[in-house]
Amino acid sequence: MRKALLWVLSLALLFSLPITAAGATSLTTEQKFEILKQKGIFSGFSDGSSRLYQSMTREQFAVVLFKLFEMPEPNRSPTYVDVIKTRWSFQSIEAVTKAGLMSGVGNRKFSPESPVTVEQLCSVLVRSYGFSGNGVYVSGKVSAWARASVGIALQNNLIPEMKDYTLPATRGLLVEAAYAVYVKTQVDPLKVRSVDPVSNQLIRVTLNQAVSSVSQDRFLLKDILGVTVNIQQAILAPDGLSVTLVTDRQVSGRTHTLYIDGTAYVYTAPSDDTTKPVVSSFSRSTNGVLQIVFSEQVDRNSAINSANYSFNNGLRLTSIQLSDDKRVVTMTTSGQNEGTHYTLTVRNVKDLAGNVMDAWSTTFLADNKKPTAAFSFNDSTAVITLTFSEKVNAQQAVSVSHYSIDKGVAVVRADLDADGKTVYLRTSAQRDATLYTLTVSGIPDLAGNVMDTQTFVFAGVANPVQSIQLQSISAENENTLLITFNRALSDDDVNKLGTAVLTDNGNTVSMSGWSAFKMRVTGNDRAVTVQFRTSGDASPDLFRPGHVYLTRVTGIPNLVTTNNANQLNFAGTERANAIPEVASVTAINATSVKVTFSEPVKNVSKAAFLLKEQDGTNIRISADSLNSLSKVTTEVVLTLTDPLQSGHLYVMSFVSGTVTDAAGWNGWKTKSGTDDFTKTFRGV
């Protein structure tokens, strides 16, 4: 069952925007619902609403489980007297019953419209997904039979802490739990070497394998009494091999458990008087004011001592203040030159216990310009493109709360391109012949400058063209690629397709002198092959085994390119691009012979074939079924002047300099060593 879930969630990832662990926490429950709905796991109501605050009924829960695990529809008689075959949820309820995920309430009743409690939800999801362990201490009201499952669900952040787990679960809670499982399948667990408390409020997690980013929601800290200790920040070391966790104060001498991706690590909290203060965050406001937030209260004299702060590039400190809570230092400086990078270094600031911070530095850009957006609308796909004047805050740019459209249309998804400046908006259904106004507001650039509100007018498209996505690239042989897409390709798509090999094992590839030949794949309207040659070689060994090649696909109208979605890696191969040859020759009747080729070819004519009887008597060929040298084909029928004799053996040989592969670059096989390459067959 768990294998099925992992397969479903992996498939969901392929057809959705990439969702990192850090990004997942910024999504609203409604947005998570929309993602799961797109995968067919959840469904909305007839009025289009999600009703996330409504209690989840037992039959609704059964349907979600049925879709989540892709269960087969059981062929069985009704198990329950209150769930007959005509009921909309019959197949789902029977399937989850057969799988042992849910059961009746007694007397052959399922009670489909009764609510599902939070503890029931935890029990089913923990058992289905295969979570294990003792879980964390459960302080709220919970039934004895469900305590372990609720503890494991809390440990894995499937649900929030609650006062009463016996209450009915809302649809929103199930969305959060299902989505939490979804995110866990997308993030490899951290490979932890050790967990060491550096001080009372600092924990160092040393890793066996470096990571490029980490989110603090992968960590959960509790003491032996089950009290959650807040983790303020997770700071990744520059080499990616350790994470420093900044926490609230821990009770010294008390046993604590740090859960990392659900795995428990136990330690004893050290004394709380040796923790050095660290900088938790730094920001620069649009008027050039700088602000530093410390991890704890700091000593006022050291915090406002201007000698403890230094700048490069001639920038001077003009004023400094410490907030009333003794954690935030606010500074003003001399004039900051637009577009100049400055480095601020802070040292010698103490906490209230006298612990002196380690020196800390950061670089910031003097930027006071607000970003502006340019608008464009694709009247084929109905996708809105906003191009900002500079890179914008990624988290804010993808939040749909910054975009609004009138007349009942909503922005349902916002994607930020890899360039950091281009945002693609997808909306709910638009109406034909209707003008809409898009309002964009509140999006800051990387320096924190917030844009002024802008509005744009566009005309709705009721039936947008489906966008096309690159699915896979693989090496058919050493100079031919097989490229597949998520929908059928038109002739125009194939004609406009461009393919560029960018890198070979990370090194830039020059395609100077390369030529490409594109051809549809027989029987697969979503695939195309691209064969390459160079100016000096018709069949070069371009894609070598052991090499990884990065390739970009371009040119196709409505191709998705967001976040380099049109680029994929593929592995080289040792397979050579064999020249075409005749695969078989078959007599159809006394005056017709069908010739089948090993691959698509062209330049086929009757003059390319020589036919003799076994004794050497020539059999004259009068015509071929193609009557066109330019036609690409995999077979041809030859008409004979001299009839074949039933049971007689015939030998066909082939003329060089005639038939070629579909690209016209490589001639066909006419020799086998020093002998003629031939095919034999018997007459009918």
C-alpha cells in the first residue's frame, strides 16, 4: 500500500510545480487543496467551494483514501446495509474495507455520513503510510487506542497540537495531513551524523552528506515532559554539512528530544549561561535604514557602541538604537550610493550573561528603486506573463494574494521563472468577449522595495489551448535523441522544434557545424526523434557512454519554459546509429513482392533492387508502389514483369548509392563483408 502511495505522489510531482520543503510552509490550506484536487485526490463541491471548515464524513474520507492509494474497484456484494451499490461512495467504501483501512460501526453498518474524528484520521494515515516509532507525548484529550498513532502523527507534523483529538476532523485538517505526507515524499531525509547541543539555545546537527538548503520545519524539539521548544531559526553552514538550530531557552539538565524528519535524537540541555548571541536576521528598508535582529537580549552598551560596527566602500554609521526588548539594533548611515554593494561587519556585542558574539558579516545592495511590472497575455493559452524590471522576492511573487481579477475570475497559480523576474499567472475559467482587470500589488524586490499597485486590462479566452510540457529526452543511439511531450504534436510543432545540447558533463558544448533532422515516431504522436550530423561526419559518435548531457528544447508554441522546464539531462550511450537495411522480403502473389526496411528510409525506387531466381535467372521489376524518391517509408511493394513460380527460391540484392536513411545522410546496406548483402524468399 505504501508503495502505491509513493508512486501516486511521485507522479503528482511530475505534473505540478516543484514544491520545496521551505516553500511548502508558505502555502495556504486552500492552495494545498487545489494541488491535491488537481491530482484527483480531493474534489470540490458543485458550487466550486472547498468547504475546508466542514467536518469530513466517513464516506468522504473513504473516497479520499481510495483515490490516494489508487485502489482497484472491488467486485463484491455490499458489505453494509446502509451503503448500497447505487450510492456514490459504494466502490470507495468497499475498497477501503477490503484493504483494512476502515471498518464498519457494527450491525453491518458503515454510517457513511457520520464524522471522522481527528484520532481516527491519524490512525488510518499512520497505518497506511507506514510511519513507525513511539511518537511524541500527547497532552490533549485522546482515546487510549489512538494515543500512539496521534503521537506519531504529531512527531511527523501531519497535524498540529490540539486540546481534543476526539473531535470531528475538518476537511481542511485532512488536506493538511495529506499534503504533509505529500511533501515528505519529495524531500530526502537528512543524513545525520550527530546532534550536539553547543549551548542552551544552539544545537549543531552534523550531516554525512551536504545539502544546498534546509527548512526549520524539518525539525521538532520537545523536552521529556512533552513541552514543545520553539525553534527560531535553522542556519545552514556554507559547506552544507551542518545545521545550527537557534531555539528558545531550554531547561538545563533536562532530557530533550530533537526530531529530524521524524527520527528522534536525545540529548541533555546544557547550562543556559554560555550561549553566544548570534544574528538571526538582517534587513534593509527602502530608505536605507539597516536592522539587525539578535537571537537573544543583548547588552545595551555593547549593542550601541559604534566601534562594534564597520562598513566598507566609505560608508559611515550615523546613528544606532537598541529596541526596548533588547534584541533589535536599528542603524542609519551616510548616503548609500545606488547600485553599490556594501559589507557590514558586527563584532563584540554581548548578551546579558556576558557571552560575546562571534564576528558576523553580511553584504547588501543599496537599492531604492521600486520594481515595476510589464504585462503580456497569451491569447492561445490564456496565461498572463508579468515581467518585472528587476528580480523580486520569490516567496511574495508566487503568493496569489498579490494578484486579483474582477468579475469572478481568480489567479489560481503563480510561477516565478528561473530569471527571478518573470511571473506566469494561471487563472480560473475566463469568459469569451469579456474584459477583465488584473491588479498587482505588494510585491517587493530583493532589497525590500515594494512595487506601486498596477492594473492591466485583458480580454478573456474561454477555450485556451493546452500548453505543452517536455517529458523526457533519451539517447536512441550515439547521434539521435528521442524527445517526448505530454500531448500530441502538430506538424507545425515538429517543424518549429529546436534542440540545443548545452553541456557535456558540465562543459559547454559547441554545436557549430551540426545539422539536425526531425521525424515523428511511428505510432506515438507525442514523440519525435532528432538525428544529428556534423559537417565532417554523417554519423558521428556525439553522445558517449558515461557522459551526462543537458539539452534545451525550444520553438514549439505554448511550450512550458518556467524554471527551465524545457531543459532535461540525458545519458550517453554506446549504441551506434546502424545504417538502414532490408529487414525482410515477402512474396504477396506471383507478380508482387513486399520489401520491409529496418528503419524509415527514402530515395526508394525499383532501380534500387535486383531480383534473381536461385539459378541466376533475372526477374524483371516493372514498378514500385511509392513512385516518389522523397517519400519516407518503412516498406515498399515491387511489381514484377516476370511472374514468380510457387515454391521456387529467389534472391534479392541491393544497389548502392540509392536508398538512404530518412535524413538522407547514410546509405543503406548493400554488402556483407566482401559479399553482396542479400535476402531470400520463396514464390507463391
